[in-house]
Amino acid sequence: MRAMERGIVSAGRSKETGENYYPELELVRLTIPRRVYTQAHMDLTAEAVEEVYYNRDRDTQGR
């Protein structure tokens, strides 16, 4: 299973000014290989995504 950021990094920069484009959303794409993982793996992944969502406003420095 892999995760990929689909926000500011993927949006790129202006060719004229070099400034970053700032999309309205910061997204994450999860890729899951077919026929490899069990339902227990999917349940654990869903729980992890839910935990990240509920803690989205926490300070990244652990304060």
C-alpha cells in the first residue's frame, strides 16, 4: 500500500514568477494492490486514515 500527496507539491509553480500554486485542497491518494490484502488489512487502513482525520488539527511538533 502506498500514499501519495496530491496538493501543493503536485500543483507546481508558475513559469513566469516561480511562485507555488496553492490548491484549495491538500489530498492524499492511497494505492492498494489488488488481491494482496485481506479484509483485516483494509480495516486497519481505514482505522489509520480515520485517526489521521480526527487528529488533523494537532500541532505536528507534538505540543
